[in-house]
Amino acid sequence: MDIALTILGTLAEQFQKPTLAFLIAGMMLAALGSKFEVPEPVYKFIVILLLLKVGMGAGIAIRDANFLELFVPAIGAAAIGIGVVLLGSRTLVKAKGVTEVDALATVGLFGAVSASTLAAGMAMLDDSGIAYEGFIGALYPFMDIAALVTAIVMAKVAAARRASTHVAMGGGTLAVSGGKGGAKGALEEGLLKGILVDTFRSPAISALVAGLAIGLLSEPQSVYKSFYEPLFRGLLSILMLIMGMEAWARFSELRKVAHAYILYGVMAPIVHGLIGFGVGMIAHELTGFSAGGVVLLAVMAASSSDISGPPTMRGALPDANPSAYVGTSTGIGTPVAILSIPLFIALAQAFIG
């Protein structure tokens, strides 16, 4: 009973924090038909600054981090990304009215990470006075790339299998012809390399990796503390406002696809977040991973990529329907993931203290 009351109290407290308030305000503006708009270049600029800040902070922290303390969460993050895609291949991919390529593109985004959701989680932990490892931002690429690569490769293998099997009925005989290399044709030379290159070239991953390298290989503390840290909360509030409006606008796109996407978009962030929380607890027991670190690993698992993932999927899987994977991710997954952050904070406070 005490744990339930603790969780409910934490949930009520967190919903009063600025991060969630701006997200909900954005959704209300869109619902009321407001003409409020933030120019796309400004939005991209905000995202780049946030990612540079997260990456730089992670790089600075890694220099002083114990290898084992970083290694275990990093392996866990990659395992979560792959696990989410494999789970989705057994759930959403099998749903009625859902095409395989659309479903795999969707679960790929849900296995990847939303930079804005991660930033929101960090801000909410800071507001609550909960400490977390500075290298958390460095876990982002492990989960992000693992999920995107797994989903894209699975989709290409499935497409190759369909293309390589042609059944012809004639003269009472059944002929089955295989394409070049059969299913292996999907894994043409350089496929994985191409996917990795495209992923690292995406604006989000590029900014994050650049910030990570700067923090790791140089001494950017002065500009980090004087410029990036003071701007972080203000920029994040604007980003939450934009995302709230975009989330509401995306709801209409989901009318064009199967209702299974709606159910998946609502349920997946919670399920994935709990999986991430469980992996974080394992890291906590093995290495002393902090309560805040456990929360942020759960937040990354619950999030769905809204920046790096969509352009990666659009380039790698051009046959996939953006209304399905972007609508589900941005329209439902992202707001549900952000709204679920208080749940993971409450669980950490109840089970770790």
C-alpha cells in the first residue's frame, strides 16, 4: 500500500513540472486550432543544441567513468533496442491489416531513442533532485543504432524472400524460382555498412556524436557551463510545446492505417519502459547504477525516435508508409513516453530509494 501511495504521489507531483506542462499546453493549442507556429529552422536549431549539450555532457563524464560502470548499461541499451524490435516482430507485425514493412519501420522507431524524451527525463530528474550518471547520453547511440539496423535488416530480408519466391502454376506443375541468392539477396554487399553510414550521418546522431567527441577529447567545460547548460531548460520547454502540437496533429494521420497501430502506440512505451527499467535494475545490482540512471534507461526504452529515425527509415525503406510509422511514433508514442516518465521515477523511488 505504501508503494502504491508513493507512486501516486510522485505521479501527481511530476505532472506539475514545466516539461509536462509545456507538452500538454502544446496539445491544447493544436486542439483549439491555434495558428501558433515555430519555424522549422528554429526547431532544428533547438534540437541540435540540445543534442550537442547531451553529447558533450556525456563525453565529459565518460573521461572519469569506470569502464565496467559504462560497459554494462551500454550492452543493456543495445540489447533493449534489439529486443524491442524482435518483440514488435511477434506482435505488431502479426496484427490484422498491418503490412510487414510498415510494422517493422514502426517497431524500429519504437526501439530507437527520442532525444527530446531523453532530455525531458533529464530535466524532470534535475527538478526532483535525483542524481544520474553523466555518461547516460552516451547510451543513446547504442540503443538507437541497434534498433534501426535490426528493423531495417529484417524488413529487407523479408522483402527479398517475397521477391525471390515466384510460384507459377502451369501444365499441372508447380514451379518455384529463387532470385539471386534467395533471402540472402537482401543482405547484399555493403547493406549493413550503408545502414550504419546513413544512421551516423543523420542530424541527430551526428550532433550527439560530435558533442560526445568534443566532451571526450577536449576540455569544453567553459562553453558548456556558460552557454549550453543555461539554455537547456528554456530550449527544452519550446521543444515540448512544438512536440505537443505536432503530436495532436499526427492523430489525424492514424485514421489512414490499421487500428492496431493506435493500440501499439499506447501500450508499447509502457511495456518497453518497464523492460528498460528491468535492465536498469540488473545494472544497478551489478555495478551500482544509480536510481536516476535506471529511470533514464527506462525513458530511452519507452521513447520512440522522432528525429533520427524517420529520415533513416524513409531512406532505407521507401515502401513503408510514413503515416503508419511517423504517425504512431510522433502522434502517440512520444507523448505517451513523456507522460510515463513520472511512473518510472516513482518506481525508482519505491524500489531503490
